[in-house]
Amino acid sequence: MDLSLLIELPLLFFSIICHEYSHGAVAEKFGDDTARVMGRLTFNPLPHIDPMGTIFLPLMCFLTNAPLFGWAKPVPVNPSRLDRQPLSLFLVSAIGPMTNLFLAAAAALGLAVTVRWLPAPWQDPLLIRVFNYTIIINLYLTVFNLMPIPPLDGSKVLEVVLPPLWRQQYERLAPHGFLIILLLMMTGIFGRIVTPIVYLLYRLLV
């Protein structure tokens, strides 16, 4: 098995679990403990496995030499139980991508320390590779999840800030969101939109 897959898969799983955990944790801070009650407020990967996003899609990315990508089963959030709306809705939705951005920034800091400050004999190539993969994976997760397509986090953030009339029109996209995402991926439009943004952020961080 390719060594890169052995490195990237655990990093991907860890990153998407952190993403989902942060949604549940912030929701609980605002009064909704649904994720904890349902056993989803955990770093155990098993409750977060989504057959399509956690198994099939990463495998297809590997087989087609595409950037490794995926998602976990969404953590359940009950908006009606959240206090201090719409602020709580905004923060619960935004915290997932922001968690991935934080992980990317932390890995960029680790990479900088390793490459720029440590003596050459101490610069472990495997560690550098891990930091680099962590940055790229988490930037992809950040940008992808901020796309304003239901049910991605970006759509929920946008719903909070849209005027009520626009929000009603926008919510009509919800039943077709997954199909739109699938078409964007199959046609390559997803890559042409997301990848340049990812590498711009990569250059800014690294």
C-alpha cells in the first residue's frame, strides 16, 4: 500500500472528526446537548463513519490520484434548542470550517518550526510530510465546507445573514444540494473552484 495513503487517511479521519465534534461542542455550549445524548460528541471514529464520505469518496480520490477528501456523518444539532439565536446558529455552523482552518494553521506553524528552526539532522522528512498533508487536507475541508450549497456549513452561515425573503428562496435549494455537489465533483468544476483557493491559502500560511 502506498505510504501516502497510510499517512493521509488517518489525518483525514482526524480532521473531519474534529470538524464534527466542534459543531456538537459549540451547540452544547448554547444549550443543545443532542450530539452528546446520541453518542456523537466523541473522538471515537466509529460513530462518525459515513459510507459515502468516509469510505467510498476517499477511496475514489486515491484511485483517481485526486486530492484526498471526504466527510463524516453530520453531528445532529437541534436549532430549536439553541439559545441566543441567530448568533448561536451562525457560530455552530461556522465552527466546523474554522476548526479545520485552525488545524491547518497549527500544522503550518509546526512545519515552519521543523524546517526553519531545527538543525538539518533533526528535520524528519516523515514529520514534514505529515505537516504538509495536514495543511492541505484541512484547507480543502475548510474551503469545501464554506461553499454556499446545502447542506454544507457555508449554506447554513449564509441562511443566518440573508434577509427573510431571500432566505425562503435560498432554502428551495436544500433538496437538490447533494446532487449539485455531486455534479460539481463529477464535472471537475469543484476542483477548478476549490483548488486555486486552497493553494492561495497554502501560500499565505506556508
